[in-house]
Amino acid sequence: MSEAGKETTIFQLADQFIALANELSAKEQDVSKVGTALRFAASRFNAFEAALKSADLAAEKENALEWFVNEYKAMLNDNLDDHIKHPPVSHSEPAEEPAQDDAVQVFKS
């Protein structure tokens, strides 16, 4: 097998992050808290990525923000469509009401 064939894909890497998020969600019993932490971690790492790739981050900040926002929006849109077509099924009894976290938005119709 070639070296290129052994390379980890972005989807395989994402699955590792999702597995950790699922583990933390089960431990914390609060998917919203874990989701918020994951978004914060992604934003910190993406800011680090932008800083490494930029010759002048202050001058390129708006372009970086626009690029990352557009990338995230497209990925989230695809994943929301997937969950609309294939809603997640809970295999456990509903847990008690999670603690309220003002950093977490609850979406209601």
C-alpha cells in the first residue's frame, strides 16, 4: 500500500473527535455543554491555524473569518440535511434535565 493510501482522511480524523465528544456527552450527560466546548476548541484551533498560515493576521483577519465561517456553514448545512433525512435515535432513557448553561442556545420552532 502506498504512503498516500495510508494517510488519514479528514473524515477519519473527524470520527475520532466525534467519538471523544460522544464519550464526554455520556460522562457529562449534557450534549449542549460538550457541543459548546467542541465549538470553542475548534475556534481556538482554527485561530492557531490562521496565525500559522498568515504573514499578517491582523490584516488578513476578516478574510480568515469569512473563510472559516463559510467552511463551517457549508459543513453544518450538509450535516443538518443528513440529520433531517436520518434523525438520530436515542437508545437510552431520557436523562434528567441538564443544568442550564447560558452559553448554549436551545432551538425551538
